[in-house]
Amino acid sequence: MKKLKHIISIAIWSILGFYIFLAISTHVPFIQKFIGNVTANAIEKKIGADVSIGKVNLGFMNRLIVDDIVIKDKNNAEMIKSSRFSVKLDLYDLISGKVNVSSAQIFGLRANLYKADEMSKPNFQFLIDSLRSKDDSKAGTDINIKSLVIRHGAIKYDVHSHPVSNVINPNHIEIKDISSNIALNIKSNGEADINIKSFACKEKSGVDLRNLTLFLHHDKKHSYIKDLKIELPNSYIYTDSIYLSYHSDNKGNNWKIVNIYNNNINAVVHAQDLAFLSNELKSVDNTINISLRIQGNEKTVLIPSFKANTPDGSFVLNTGISIRDWQERNSTWGVENLTLKARTDFYEDILTAFHVDEDIVSKISKTGEIKLTLDAAGDNKDLTAQGNLVTQAGAAKFKSNLYNDHLTADIT
């Protein structure tokens, strides 16, 4: 028994000694660069593009540190680079075919993503293809990252055939100052849990996302989001839950949502925080409180209560909204029991900000406070509306129909 203990003790100390020797040796610059070159060559063979790595350092407690990573695309342009990537792995799980990361950190991330036009493949498609399993019969890999931290990140995406603009544009996105802390648990059976503890960034159009937090669960039958909160400089959006259930065919295609539900979505929106949608909003100093609830099924989505108002009461809107056959091309919509009140000081600021002619603004302002009740419905060809409009200049009852760009109206 003593001899067995002695052998085990020698084995443990030998393994520990080898690990310490390996960790110390990787602090030698020559060895760090050598490991970096070997690693880069291995990745190059895997993805079929140029890769360079400055150095690799094996830290204590299974931490791997990689500095100065550069991955080029097929046009030999820098596609992804990072000044430092640090990851702490569970080696036993890795040998077992699982990726269990207690912490991962990415510093100085830069991504330059693009495609020539709508029909072209993006420059990063080859990277996705290289990571995809060639044997569909094999099970995927479980990935568990308890903490993914990104600091000072930037991502640029362009579709070169599309013109640029000074508002947010999905064909030209330039995100900077990315800072995040995210936990991921992705299973080979398609289930996933994503916990965004914090996420902040800026976009060149003026988006200033101060913080995003949420918990997302997804599996083959349903998804839900809990505690979603979006914070802008003077605005926020919050909901405690959004639930979706869905089904697909036996091959996992033809997805259709069969149930939608959320308790409440509450928001405080300052117009200037939305200037990335229209530059004119930069000069609108209005805050609107919004509250709504969504429910639905495979055929219909209902917003039974949509409320919006300014804190000073200069604008008040209440209505209900429905969308029928919403997952089909021939969907129809309805706005029911809409009531709106807008004071002069509310709409004057908006009309002026959008450069409406001063004479027109003056004439509209003479109508004073506007009160509107409305019911409307439509589809992709037809729109009908009826209601009452009351101003200081008078009142009117109206019925109107727009069909294939032909408008008819009856006003009394």
C-alpha cells in the first residue's frame, strides 16, 4: 500500500511539475512566438486563409493567452484582429468533446466584414463554412462559456453596392466602443441559454446604447426572453418577459410561431435618442411614455392596449391594434378605438424640426389643440378609415377609402 501511494505521489508531482515547466517555458519570448507560428499555421490549414499570431502564453490554472491575432479574408484584407484573447478552459471537458470555458476575454477586437452586393457571399462566409461539420450525422459540440468579456471592440459591415447615408443603415454598419459581459450555454441538441449581463456600444449614425441586459432561452419548441432592458442616454425600454412557441416540419424547416405572449412592455423614449433614425429629431426636446401588451397565435397578433403620452399631457394616444394572418403575404391589420390629443406646443416643435414651411406651420397652429377618434383597417391593397376630428377651428366627421392608389373620401 505504501508503495502504491508512493507511485501515485510521484505521478501527481510529475504531472504538476511538467505543467509548471510548460507554463514557465511559455513565458520565454522565443517559445511564445514559436507556439504562435505553429498555432497560426494550424488555423490557416483549417480555414484556408492567412492567419498570424504574435505570441501564445500558457498561464496558470488552464488559462491560455493569445496576443496580436490577425485573420485575413480571401482578398488578403484584414478581416478580424484582436490585440489579446484570453480563455480559461476545463481540459477534462475539452477531451470529452465539450467546450467548458469559465472565462474568456477579448480586447481590441476589430472586424471588417463586407460583401460586394446582395447576391455576393460575405467575406466571412469561408470562415463559417470551415467551422461547419462535414458529417451531419455527428452530434454537435456542447459549448458553455460562463463569462465572455469584450472590451474596446469595433465591428464594421458594408454592402458596397449600396449608397451610404447619415442615418442608421443596415447595409453600412459601424459599431464601436463595444463592451460586454455575456454567458452562453449552447447544447448540441439545439437548446441555448444566453445571459447578457451587460452590453454597450455606439454606432456611427448616433446610436448610443448605454446598456442592454436580458436572459434568452431557446429550444425546439419555444423561446422566451426575461428581464429585457435597453438603456439609451435619456430613454429606456423594459419588459419582464416575452414568450414564443412554434413548430416546424419533421426536417426542422418551415417554422411557424403558434403562440406569442408578454405581460407588458414599458418605455420612456426621448426624441433626441432616436436621431439615428432621422437627423431632424436632434432638435425635438420631447419625451414620450409608452406602454403596450402583445398576445397572439398562429393566425392573429393583438396589441389590445397601446398607450403613449408626454409627461406634461401635450400628447396622449390610446388604441388597440390587430394583425390577421400575420405570417402570410395577404395579412390584414386593424386599428380600433384610437383616441389622440395633441396640443399646439407639441406638434409645432415637430413640424419646425422637420423644416415644414413657416406659413404652413402658422396655419396649422391656428387650429389649436387637435382631438381625433379613428377606426382603420387595411391590407396590401386596400385601406379604409373613419372617425372624427375636432379642433378649435371646427369639427369634421370623415370616411375614406384607398384602393390601388385611388382615394375616395366623404367629409361632413
